[in-house]
Amino acid sequence: MRRLILCLLLCLTTFTQKALASVLAIDYGSEWIKASLMSPGVPFDVLLDRNSKRKIQSTVGWKKQDRLFGSDAFNLAGRFPSDSFSNLKYLQAAPFDSQTVSFYTSISTADVFQTSRGTVALRRSDGTEWSVEELIAMQLAYVRELAESTANEKVTDVILTIPPYYTQHERDAVVDAVEIAGMRTLSLVHDGTAVAVNYAMTRSFSEEPEYHVIYDAGASSIRATIAAFSSVPGNTKKDTATSIAIKGYGFDRNTGGVELDRRLREILIGDFNKKHKRDIREDKRGMAKLWKEAGKVKAILSANADATASVESLAWDIDFRSKVTRNQFENACKDLTLLYAKPIFDALSHAGLTLDNITSVILTGGASRTPMIQTAVKAAVGESKIALNVNADEAAVLGAALHGAGLSRQFKTKDIRVSDITPYDIQASYQAESKSETSKSRTINTLVFPSGSKYGGKKTLSLRRKDDFTLQLNYKGSPVPGYPADLLEVSLKGIPEALKNLTEAGAVDPIIKATLALSDSGFATVPEAVVFGEIKDDTITGKLKGLFGGSASSSSETDSESETAARPDTSATNSSAEEKEKPLAKDTIPLELEVKLSSSLPPMSVAEKRTARDRLRAIDFAEVAKRRHEEARNTLESYLYRVRDLLVEEGDTPFRKCSKEQERTTLGAKLEETFAWLSEHGEDAGTNELVEHRTALEKLEYPAVHRYKEIEAFPVALNNSQKWNWSARLFLTEARLALQDEASGGEPGKYTQDELDALEKTLREHEAWLDDAVERQKRVQMYDDPAVESAELYSRAKVLESQLHKLVKKKAPKKKKKEAESSSSSSSSGAGASSTPTKTGEGAGQSGGHRDEL
């Protein structure tokens, strides 16, 4: 009985699992995209694309109306050079007239033009125009689709790696692309910092800082990051955390793998022009093919002394072959040799360190495998310091994923605390207030975030102003030739009214305090500004507070030249002795801020991003509709051939056994009709029409298919019914024995006679119906409809099953405890009486009172 009950209870047990949010990390490079997904239940690794590749080429392209990504899009360039877009990372927030755009046009066959914002957009061969942000958003959305198919849930939070040299304009462009792709930026992390997180994940460090150089030779540039690793106290006394403090940066924005490819292609161009007396630069397809071939040759030369370039029908039906030696390639790049290691020494200078302080130089990035780069770095720092202990391609994206998992609070990871810095000087500028109508206007510049300032920090500027004014944030000098230095303008409004209100309230020398912040993602902002004053408190309470140390000193600051000076708030004490004798109370009035982003190179507006997102959604919907149409057509076509095979098969096939001659004739006629329709109208037919034609055929095929399925399902359903008959019969046998035991004075049972009789009635009715159903089914031929459906067998068995489960799950009644109370008897001689307590069932024949206790 207990075994049966246990089995029945196990059948009723269900489990649910709550899904948690996922975090997508993307390492978007000039040539390759790597992604990693942190999601519950998904192994932590690099995300695979649809071809099971661990990295995706950073290319989007069109083959006529079909949009392609990755290697499929990259390979299109040889046929559709104006419809394949690669190396878009160069163009993020690049001014159209900058050297960056000129370099891009030297390596790409794409048609570029200037946007209304002064940035770059690209034009397809059909005239369709796309901004760089839109094209990159397409690639990010493609990666998001891969992640969502892996996680089986919607992915919205993303963390991206960026080079440390990215200006605020370039960071804005990255975030804009993420928003257009329908995601939310969790954080931006420098790629060298991400590698450092990956390096620290499986290592322990001492309290003394350990310095390493993260040398990242990528496709577009070379970066060097000085990272200090140490152990610091954790959240509890027993725990420790790993600290990663970035100390310095060095970089070369122009030297990287793409520049090597460009020079190698120049070698091939010269060889072709010399052999065939024609300029290959005049043919876009030929240039695109040579670019692809240059990448292959470079990879071969990394491991061999020479390589042969071979391109069939390169241009004008000319087959091209050329042999390139490593010496020839290295001679063409000779002027770059001194530049390969320069970022390392720039980073050391930025950090105030020397090579003697460095434990190792960790090589990462695809171009770090190039022999000439490795040789130059080894010669500069010494071969003993070179470390190859991280995955050159995947360390950044895996580190970014681990960093993002820590930020999301959904995952428990190793406690790693990252402190990053800015590589540029950021200053605040504003116009000084005129002392007279004839005085000249002058600009005051204050360095608020010097190069090396930590991200996540804040500074406060204290200014003496009477009227509304504009505060500007900009770089101290252009960070990149041809790029703007201005970041944003903030108009502070309501100053005269605030000053008047504070003065009337008794404030002494009110000043303006503007808070400047540098976010963890490297964005400089002005989150708030207030008018601040200290109001004198002349009440008895205020004077008592002043007597016992409650006075406060004025925080107003003056400049030796004018009262409009501004500097970071240092809480200087300039109040007089007379003021100190009077207790002061602080008060502030917030100012209205009107923020205007860079006017030289503004990011996309909200309306522009909304329009871009709608354009991408329209493409997505069109592609989904096209895929559904193609699937419907292919499905219909394959279904037609399958049905035709069923009809022409000879012998006792299941279909022939389970169908009638008339049914096959009708189905055959409909099949021929559909074949003719598909041949004539299949290309132009809508998705619904294709589905309707298939549905019409399925209805004619259904009777035979249904009969065959029922023939297979009936034994299983019958066995299920018999199983519950047996279970109920076994249950009744044991339950009735327990009921008899109760009637003879045993322990009370769980079930009543009425409950068991009701179950037995249901059982007998089910057994009778089942016997009749089996007999009726025996008389049915295979080509006839079943007398009893398997669904009905399950349905009737479910009634018996439910009634049985209800009794099995019934709780047993509480046992009654009987307690006998002894009675006292008095002897006729007046002797003393005694009482003896007895347990239930003991001394049942003795006289005396008894009572039952629950």
C-alpha cells in the first residue's frame, strides 16, 4: 500500500524554475566581433554564430535585397563592392573632413558622404543611405539575436569594450548604436581593462601592487595599459577582493593590423599594374578582391618566409598571381618598427613608472601574432618580460562579460574592483563677467579632470556670479587631429532670483556651486548646480549653538584678480573673526540646467535615433516576412513531393492500408492541381496562399494519417487504462482490509465505506466500458475510422485516476489516546482509598472511570 501511494504522489510532483536576466558582452573590433553571454543555465564561453564560429567578421552587406552578416557579407565585396561595409569602427564619430575618413576611403570601396551632423554615412549601390551608427546597430542586433536564441529569453543589457583613447563623441556614437539596436548599455569598459579582469579572474595577488602591461595590438590600433593588481579587504573580515587599478595608457590610433593589410595590398597593386600595364585602382571589385587576398597572405607570412597571392579573374578577366616574401613585406613596413613599442613607453610615462616596475608585458590582440610586431616589442622590453598567458582573441570579451556580470547583481562572481582613468585633460570654461561696459571679454579655463583622473569621480566648482551664464566642458587641446575639443555646454539659469532670495533670507556672500562628474564609462557631465549661502541665525538657540562650537566658516573663495574666479571646492576658510562669532546655517537653491551637447560634432538626437530604430525594425519585419514566405513555399513544395511518393508507392504500405481508394483518387487530383498552381503562381503567391494550399491537401490526407496514428496509439492508451484499473483494484483491496481491521477494534482507517464504494463503482463502470470498447475496436478495419479514439481512453481513465489520487492524498485522522483514570473506593471500615491510573487497553475489566484524550 505504501509503495503504491509513493508512486502516485511522485506522479503529481512538478518543478518550476525562475529565469534570471542575461548580460551580453560584445568586443566590437574593426575586423572581428566577439561576444559572450552570461545567463543562468548557459555555459560561460564565447558566443557562437550560426556557422559555429567563435568570432564574427565586422561586416554587414546586401546581396540585392538580402542582408547578410559576418563572413557571408565580407565575401560579397568581390561581387558587390558598394554593398559590403567593413571596418566601420574607424568611422565612429569621425568628422567627415578628418584624416580618419581619408584613411578609410583608402582601404574601402564603400561610397561615403557627409551627414547633417558632420559625421559619415555610407551609400549602397541602389542609393539607400545609412549612417555609421545604423550599420553598426545592425551588427549589434545580429549578435543580440544569437544571444537570445542561446539564452531562450530576451537580452537587453549589454557591456561593450572600447579603446581607451575614445573621445566622448566616439563613446556617444557607441551608445547610440546600442540604443538603435534595441538594447541598453550597462557599461563601456576599456579593452585593456577587460583583459586585466580576465587575467585576474584565476589568479591571486599580494597586498603589494603588482604591475603588468596589457599590450593590445588590434586591427585598427595599438594600445598599452598599465594595470596594478593587488589584494584588498573584502566585504567581510574573512574575505579579500582583487583590486585592479589602471595607472596609465599609451596608444597609436593609426598603427595596427589594417595598416599592415593596406601596405601589403599596395605591394600586390604595384605588382599587378607592372605586369598588366593597367591600374587596378580603377576597378572596385578588383580592389575588394585584393583586400581579401592581402589578409590571407599576411596570415601565411606570419608563419612562412613567403606566400603566393592568387586571384582568378581579378579584373578585366585577368587571373592574377604574385609571390610575396616576408622580407619584402617587412621592408614595406620598416617605418612602423619604432611605433610598435612606443605605446608601452607612453603608458609608463603616463603612470610614472619604469620597466623595472613591470612584472610582465601581456600580449593580446590578433596583430600581436605578427612576427615584426613581436620582434619589436621583445627588443624594447626584453624577451623575459613577454607573457602569452591570455587568449589573444577572447580575453577582452570574456573579461568584459565577467565585469558586466558583477555590475548586473544577478550573478555571484569573484570580487574584483576596477578603478579606471581618463587619458585626456578635461577643463571647464566660461566667460568672465564684465566689470564695465568697456572691458574686454575673456574666457576663464579651469582644469577639472586632469589626465589620469579616476572614473566615477566628482568635482565642485565654486563661482561668484550675478547673472545667468554658460559653462562649457572641453578637452584641453584636440585629442585627435581634426576632431573637435568641445564636449557640452550647460546654461545655468535662475541665478539672479536665487541670489535675491538667499540674500533676503540673510545669506552671507552666496556663491554658485556646479558639480562636474566623470562617469564609470568615461562621460563628463554637469549633473547639478546650486546657489549656496550661509544664513546667519541670530536666535537664542543659534547663539547657544555658536557658543558651544556650532558656528561654521564661510566657504566662499575669491580670486586675486577678480571675483569671477573658479576652482575646485577646497572648503577654504576666508571669513573674518567677526563672522565666526555669529552662528551660520547653510541653505541652497537648485538652478535650472539647460544642457547642449557638442555643437561641433553632436551625437544623434532622440528623434534621429527613433527614426533609425524604426528603419531597422522595418528591415527586420520585412526579412522575417520574407523568411516565412520562403519557408512556406519550401514546406509546401517538399510536402507535395512527399504526398506524391505516398500515392505512387506500391505494396502494402501504411498509407495504402489506412486509406480508401476514393480518398487516394481525390487526394491525387488535388495534388496535381496544386503542382500546377505552384508552378504558375508560386513566386508571386502570398504566404497565406501557400499555407492555404498546403492545408487543403492536409485535410484530404488527414483521415489516413489519423487512422495510422490511432493504430499506433491505441495499445499505449489501452495499457494506461488497464494500469489504473489494476492500481484502483489493488488500492481497494488493501483499503477494505484496513476498514475490517478498524471494525474489529484496530486503529481507525483513513477511508470511509462510502468513499470506497464510490471508487469501486467508478472502477466497475470503467472496466465494463473498456471491455466493450476493446471488442468494438477489434471489428474495425485499418482503412475505417477507429471505433474508439485513444483520446477517449485517456479521458475516461483520467476520471478513475483523479478519484484514486484524491483518496491517496487524503490525510489520516489523528490517533486517539485513551487514558484511564483510577477510581477511589472507600471501605466500610473507614480505611484510606487509593487510585491507580491505567493506559488504554490495560485493565479493561477493572472497575473505575476512563476518559479519552485527543
